[in-house]
Amino acid sequence: MKTFDLITKEDLQEFKAELLEDLKQHLKRQVMAQNTWLRSSEVRKLLKISPGTLQNLRINGSLGYNKIGSIHYYRLEDIQASLEGREGTIDQV
């Protein structure tokens, strides 16, 4: 004799929410991989930090960057290295 598990509407809604979150995270990783260089606003959103904190990271050398004109650009690799505890380098143009 076989037993069957009933799938409720709530189960389907929970599955939908989990699937959508997984898709969002996957797409976010793909976009980040394509954007090698990020602007200050993108870095602040990614790290959830204030402009002052980002400036401190630049000043103390914790986060590498390039400055072109008045705009600071950050390499995604340097951000990931900083998050993993490895030191990034500061390259200024």
C-alpha cells in the first residue's frame, strides 16, 4: 500500500518564495561577476556601509580603488578579498 503526502497551498507558496529568493541570489551573483568595476554607491549598497565608512576603507588601505576624474571605482575582486580578510592593494590613477 502506498502513502501519499498532500501538498497544501501554503507549501506551494513557501516553495515559490524560496525559489524566487534562490533565483534572485543567483542573478545577483551573475551581475556582480559581469561588473568587474563598481562605483562608490554600488559598493556602499553591497557592503551596507555609509559614505564615511567607505572613505575610511580607502584612506586606511583596506579597500583598493581607482580614481578617474572625481569618481572612485572599486574592483569586485578587491571587495571580495577584503571580505575574506585578505589585503587588497590601492591603485590610483
